[in-house]
Amino acid sequence: MSWKRTDLERLKAASLADRLRQSPTPDRYGKASAIVSRKEQRRRDRDAGLVPFAVKLPVDLVRRLQEKAQAERRPLAELVAEILEKGLR
């Protein structure tokens, strides 16, 4: 007895579904993932006492800040916070 084309496709799909179900989830999508949802990031920021604060700055100043943050391998927000702290003393 020969198989119908639809039966073969259904069998392939079932086989693929079984393989996907049995394969482990890669770490980049699992609990070890470094990717945080926006909602979770907002909660973490709030718990750390951080508040969003938008300002408009000249382009050359922003470039200098970005270059300095990259040279020091620090987040831009951390660098700006430190500079503001020093300036307000």
C-alpha cells in the first residue's frame, strides 16, 4: 500500500514536532537569558531608585559623552549621573 501525499506530510510534521519538543531550550531564550523584558527592566530601575529623565543636549556634547563612556567601558547613564553629581557639589 502506498502512502498518500497528505499522510506523508502529516507524518513529517509529527516527527518535526516531536524533535522540537524534545530539544532543550537554548540558554539565550531560557532562564539564563541576559535579555530582560521592558516591564522587568522598569521594575528593576524603580527598585534601584532610578527615574527616567530626558533632556535635549547639543550633538557635539552627546558625542563627547558617548565617546567617553565607550572609552571607559561604562553605561552612558552611569557616566552622566557621575558628571552631574560632581557638577552639583
